[in-house]
Amino acid sequence: MLLEEEKELLEKIRADKNQFGILFDHYYQPIFGYAFRRVADYDLARDISAETFLKAFLKIKTFEWKGIPLSSWLYRIATNEVNQYFRKQKYRPEKLGSIVKGESYFFFIDNGREELEEELIKHGEFLEIQLNLKKLDTKYQEVIALRYFEGRDNKQIADILEKPEGTIKSLLSRGIEKLKILCNQ
Amino acid sequence: MSVEDFEKKLENMGKPEVKSVPPPMEIKLAIVNSQRSAALGIWFIVVPCYFLFCVFMKYYFHFNLGLFDTFIELMASLDKTPGMKFISPILLVGLPLAGIVLNVLAICHFSFDSTDKTLKISIKLRWLNIAILILSLALVGIFMGYAFVENIHHQNL
């Protein structure tokens, strides 16, 4: 989605909250994919992405347009959710619980789990890196995941994490060194 | 392996793709409708609340709010019009009942555990929904109570 299109969509959502569905349909897969590659757990990734979109839905009226893509904002919320999981190691979505009606709710949306578990098994090298990445401080995890798992450049990472590009560069270089040691390479 | 080689390895490494997972419609609907039940519940009780407020003001404080008499006249004329008798009960009792159902569904979760054969009911503490639920119950109770007492009164005459 182009920046102009995102701006238009934001205005539409502000006028009619039902339009949020367009944003959800467009960005659900990238956000779910990001969460899945960060935590390597289907259920957790699903909870994180649902919580991300719910928080975005509740806060979108206060979102200030500064020319930064909505996707960066969604990645920022998702990153905070993932970090929250790594801090507590037991993820309890705050907002999601108030709208999702327990296990029966998920009964309908479990398709895709097997394929994704197979995908993980197929990518052994990724899984090894991902496991070691989890041992690093979250400030390194987030920049490395955004750079190498999601293919974002430094400017985009800086927008997502609201940090200067210089900070991103140094976090990346220190993080890679630490990760390399953990991977014994 | 040098840091540069390790970086290249990270860049070229294959990553799991999630293209097989479509955006789940259930989550989307739940998110977009998350605030709707309470909002709809408020609309359902606006008319009966206003009516009750006017009655209270008129009979306890002897203060007649402008629209009250028009409202009573409209109700009386609807009651006399064939096929329109159901409008006032729907407005005063039906809508708050719908509000009750809607808000009960929004805060309650029922699950049946087949191993223990137990029905588990959990209630989410969403205060707006609970407040609207209590108000709707009070409205239905007052109007049903009034209808009941009036019926007995008429039968005794």
C-alpha cells in the first residue's frame, strides 16, 4: 500500500471504524509472519497479531500522521507485544481477553497450523538462529529480526522503533557480534 | 567465519513464510465489533429511560418536561390504532430486553467440559456492559411490574 493510499485509508477509518477491516486484511499476514518468525509459535503469534490489531483499532483515532507508514506503526505495536512476551515469558494479551470468547473462538481459525509447523521444520538454519536470538537482550532481538527476518532497512527500522538511525546501526553491529558468538560461528 | 560472512549468511538464509494463513475473519469481526454491543445497548434504553425520567419528574417534582405529554399522546394513539398496539411494549420492554441479551452475550462465556461434565460460565468485568445490563434489567423490571400491578388493579375494579 502506498503512503498516499495509507493516508486516505486512515481518514476513512477515522470517519467509519468499519474501514479498519481493510487495514486488517492488508497487514494481517505481514504482522502475523513477523510475530511467528520472532516467537516460532503458532498460537502465540496468533495472539500477538490479534492483540496488535486490537490495540491499533482502539488507538487509531489518536494516531498522528507524520508521513510514517501505518505498517511501521503496526510493526511497532507488534514489537512491543513480542517484547512483553520475552520479558514475562508468559504472554497474556491485555485487551484481547475482553473480546475473544475463549477456546471455542479459536476452533474456527486453526487452519494453517500444520503447514506453518512444517515450514519451521523445513528451515532448520533459521530455527537455530532464531533460538539463539531469543537469548539476546530484546533491544538486539528486535533490530536483528526486523533487518534479517523481515528485510527492513535501517531507516524503516528507525521509524518502527522510533530510534535514530545511528542507534539502529550500532545495535545491529553489536547484536550480530553477540549472535555470532552464540551460534558458535 | 567473519562478521561479514555471518551477516551474509543471515541475509541469504531461508525464512518460514506464512502465506498459507489467511486473515482470520473471526478476529477481524471481534475487533471491529468490540465496542458495538455496549453502544447498541445504550441506544436500546434511551427511549425507556427518557420516558421514566419524565414520569419521575412529573409525579414527584410536578415538573412537566415539554415532550412528555406529546410522548404520552403518541403512545395512547398508537394503542388505539389497530395493528400498532405492539409499538409501546417493544419500545419500553422489548428494546431493553434486546439490550440485556446483547450485553449478556458480550460479557459471558459458556464452555462445556465433556470430561468433568460441567458447564463453566465466566463473566468478563466490562463495566460499561454491566452498567447497561443492570439499567436494562431495572427498566424491564419497572415496566413489567407496572403492567402487572395495573392488570391486577383493573381486574379488581
